[in-house]
Amino acid sequence: MRAFVMTRYGDASAMEMRDVPEPTAGRGEVLIRVHAAGLNPIDYKVRQGAMRLVHRLDLPQVAGSELSGVVAAVGTGVTRFAVGDRVFARVDKKKLGAFAPYAVVHETLVGTMPQSLDFADAAGLPLAGLTALQALRDELAVTEGDRVFISGGAGGVGTLAIQLAVRMGAQVATTASPRGQELVRSLGATTVIDYRQQRFRDVLSDYDGALDLTGGRDLSDSFAILKRGARTVSVAGLPQPANARADFDAGPLVAAALWAAGARIRHRAGRSGVGYRFLFMHPSGADLDLLAGLVDQGELRTVTDRVFPFERIADAFAHLEQGHAKGKVVVRM
């Protein structure tokens, strides 16, 4: 089969179309005929080598983190799915494999696709949806009446995080360009700051939690707007030693290197009297089923920026890496 393969670490030329063997489902796994796959910043950050310290891939390897499709075969012991089921998944972070006509995923990582979505829109939901849900529910413990800041609200994670936070009863502030402001307001954000004109730290204060999706100065600025004892959760900062050990079985040398690299950001958070936590989202079929239910109940809507044919996946990545997508970028098989 023809797949989009990461051949080495580097620039965009490190990924290319190649012929690879079609996978087969092992015990507890389902073979999915992929109809669409979502693109994410983590895909090109992995290609650039940003995760090499935490986890080094066995290259060449079929790339891609999330997909939607139809179950084509099941391995022994599979009980949750049958051939013909419409499914979606955030694939195993150590195996990847979504950018191909067929992918193998363990059944515990697979969810039943929302009935109200087509394959393209469903393919953009798993990674961003799980990230937003787990950050707000598990790390920030958002409750009724909280005030939550979400940086970069018009992106793939941000569009879902705004809706989920509002559903949890929070008031949401976010940053967006002029082009994205109408979108984030329509999703429920009540305070929208044009990051080109103003730093949000000069406008906001006494927030109960922050979800950092943009990193850099935004991450350190988020500490200044929080109540003492509150926390920033980031998907754009540096992983912490605990993340590396739990998610990638990293050894003590890697943990020590991450501890040293993160000293400055921990110091800034501590000086502000707030907490800092890096989030590695966990693939979860159960959480995907929860998100699918919210979509089908009309309580969560997906936002798709553009859909490219699979043959133009290199163009899709070029569009994504420009950083101006509103919602998700998807390829259709």
C-alpha cells in the first residue's frame, strides 16, 4: 500500500510517499480501512526531532496520529468492534501509522465514530478532542463558575477546549487574530484578545486555570494572570520527567535532562505562586466515545479548516505549518 512515511528527522523532505506492507491485526487489535486522517502540530514536531529526547522512533515509519474509517478485520480477543463498524482513533503514540490506507490500532484506543459526522470531520476530532478534554477535566478540574484562559483559541485544540470549558460551566477568555475572533466567540468565549495588538497578561487577572496551546512567551505570561495556587497546563512547553517516564518509559538520564531543561519555567511558575504541568494526552477509546456522544447530542461541534486529498498531504502539511489554520487540517483517502 502507498503510505506517507517519515524516513528521518528533519524538514518537510523527511516525509515522503512510499510503498509499505499492509498491516495485519494482532491479538486485541482492529485493522481499520482509513477514510480520512487528521494532521497535527505534533506530527511535524516529531519529524523535526522535538520528541527525540523522550522517544526515538524506529525509522522509517508510517506517520500520522489520528484517523477515521471502517473496521476491515479484527484480531483474536477483540470484543468491542466488528467488521463494518465506523470508528475513529488517536493511534498508539509509539507506533503511529494513520497516514496510510490501512492502520492497526488496539481496540482500547478506538471509539465509535459520531453518527452525525462524515469521515473528514471525524478524523480531526480524536487528538484535539482528547487533549482538550483531559486538560480541562483531569488536570485543571474545571467546575461551574471558574474563569479559564485558553491561548490560541481558533486552533484545532482551542476550538474544542472553548466549547468543553463552557459546557463545564466556565467563563472562557482566549486569544485570536482578527480573522479568528468571530469563530471563538461563536464557540462560547466571552473575552477575546487580539494577540497582535495586546498581551493578554495586561488585560486578565485572577483566573482559575490556564490551558497553554501556543508556548513561548504565552506560557510564561499565563502565570501572571492566575490566582495563587492555580495551575497552567501546557501542550506546547517542555515535557516533565514524570511525563517521559509514564508515557514513553524514559530512563533516568532523560528524566534528568528534562528536569534541568525545565528549571527556568518551573522557577517562573513558582515565583508567581502557581503550578505548571505539561500534558501528554492519553489515547482512550472510552474518552472518544464520550466526545462522540457530545457531538451527536449537539453539545460539541468540530471545526475543519481544509480537507486535502491524500495525494496532496505534503501541501496539507505546508498549510498547517504556516500556523494560520482555523480548526483542523485533514486529508481524505
